[in-house]
Amino acid sequence: MTRFLLVTDLDNTLVGDQAALERLNQQLMQLRQEQDILLAYSTGRSHDSYLKLKATEPLLDPDALVTSVGTEIYYQNSRTPDPDWSRTLDNGWVREDILAITAHFQDLVLQPASEQRPYKVSFYLAPHLASDLVPRLKVALHIRGLDTKIVYSGGKDLDILPLGGDKGQALLFLREQFDISAEQTIVCGDSGNDQALFSVGKERGVVVGNAQPELLQWYKEHGADYHYLATRSCAAGILEGLHHFRLLS
Ligand SMILES: [Mg+2]
């Protein structure tokens, strides 16, 4: 029995075309009877926001759920994030100090409290301001000794994360937990915060056909032969990728 880990982003990757999602679910359920398939969702949403999505979309229960851009990891139906993962993010992370600096950037609009997490500070930022503001913010944080990761995604979300915490680092941690190699892993995404999923190792990657310009640009510059750019959108693009990587015949 071949083990396989499928990791997918939710909004505009797995979710976005309900008919295609139902087709994919069907195939995954069938595949799960023949192979040891592990399913993980990796989303920018908070856990609460994931539950809201789950109430309206036909989502299979995943084996692991990575929320808040890789900063929280949940297993099965647990409501508490993996404390070992949280501990690794603590190093050098001082939320209040970050907020004191971002307060000087008036174009950053703080996202609602539900999206502010222990290891994620989130803003909205208009796309035409991003290329100027992001480098200045990076410098401002760095000179105060706050080494963080800034991720701009979907032409609107700016997330500040601990240096060791993004979707890619969380994927590495998950692979270790499940004892699964990069070659036995398929990752799927559509936007900037998914870039990290495609850049950890030699995980098979599916960029869905409706991907955002920032991810398409990344694919153009860094895409490898173990990455696949689908022509179809959302779950139909994932299905296409699973055929491409011969997980489905
Ligand atoms: Mg997305």
C-alpha cells in the first residue's frame, strides 16, 4: 500500500467550484480504500473561520488542518493546536513590538480580531501600495531586531509571521509527524501564501489554473519539473494534477 500525503489550500484552490469539489471528494474516498492517503488542509483562515467554511462546503474531514498561514496545526477533530509546533514559533516573536512598528504604517489596515492569532498579525493592504511598503516594513522590523516573515497574498492580505512559521515550514513539520517523504507528497495552491508549500523540498506541486498573478509569476521563475500548472480551476485543477502525477489513472 503506497502512502501519500495530499496537502491543499482551501479558498480558490480546493473550494470555489462545488461540483468539481464533489467529484474530487468522490475520487479521494475511492482512492483512500486502495491506498493509505493522508489529507491535510493548509489555509490562511483561522480555525473559527475554517469551521464557518466547513458549514457551507462539502469538505472531507482532514487528517491534519493547518490554519492561520501555517502557524497552527490541528489533528483530526482536535480544537487545540499542536503545542510542539507552537513552541517552535515562540523564538524571537514579540507580538506587541510588531504592532508598535506597524502603527507607523498608515496604509496597513488591521484585519478583524478573529484573524489576529498568537503567531500571526494580519492587515489589509491595497495591491498598488505593496511593492513600496513591504520592503520598508521589512527594514523597520529588522532594525528593531524583529526577524519575521512578511507574506503578501491574494492582492489584499499582508501577514506578519514568525521566521520559522509559514505554510512550508508547517508542511515540513507535518511530514515528520506522518513520516512521509517529499516525493510522497502533493501540495496544491493558488496564491502568494502557498508559494512556501512549493518551495520546501521536492514535493509534487499543483498550481491551479485560476492562480493569482503572484503565484504564476513565482511558477514562471522557479517552477520545476515536479510542479504542474493546471489548466482548470480549483478542485478541477487538483483532479488534473492528481492525474498528471499518476495518483489517479
Ligand atoms: Mg487560496
